[in-house]
Amino acid sequence: MCALALWLVPECVWAQPGAVTLAPAVVEAGSPELIRVEAGDAAGVDGEWLGNRLEFFRGHEKGAWFALAGADVETPAGPSSLKITVRLTGSGVRDLTRTVEIHPSTTALDRSP
């Protein structure tokens, strides 16, 4: 499934080194997200989002790290903190924590009376 997810996301979505990108870019409650971290100098990447630990794995491209995650369908709309720490080769860490806006599910909106 991971390979399929990587194939479906166009390469132009990914950004420069040190960048964090989510696909799809608009995060909806109840939807899966593919998180990509560009960190060529990383020995590993750790993360946490919405109270869940993220398991990052190294991609085929040099410096690309990925995690699959998602906002639960009951997650309230609004800002959330995506905590990402890059463990640098040798020693040290880089904090790539950012705010991710969660939008209401469009499926839930379609069912409104």
C-alpha cells in the first residue's frame, strides 16, 4: 500500500530539504495522510500527531522519509501540532514541528440536512 501511495502522489508536491509535506495538502477529519520529510542528513525521524506516535520509514529517494497517518473522523476542525524531530547523522536534532489545520470532512458535510 505504501508503494501505491507514493506512486499516486505527483513528484512536484514534494519540497526542498528540511521540508515537511502532507498529501493530500488539505487535511480532512477521517482522511489518511502521507507525511514526507526531506532530511538528507538524518539518521532517523521521529514524530507525533494527534496523540499518536508516527512511524517514519526511509524512502527510495535519498533523504526522503515517510509516515502514514490520519485525523480520526471525530477530530475537531482547527489547528493541530505535528511534531517532527530529525535525528541528525553523528549527533544533534532538528525540530520540524508545525501547525496543521484540520478541516471538517466533506463527506460529513454532504450528509447535512
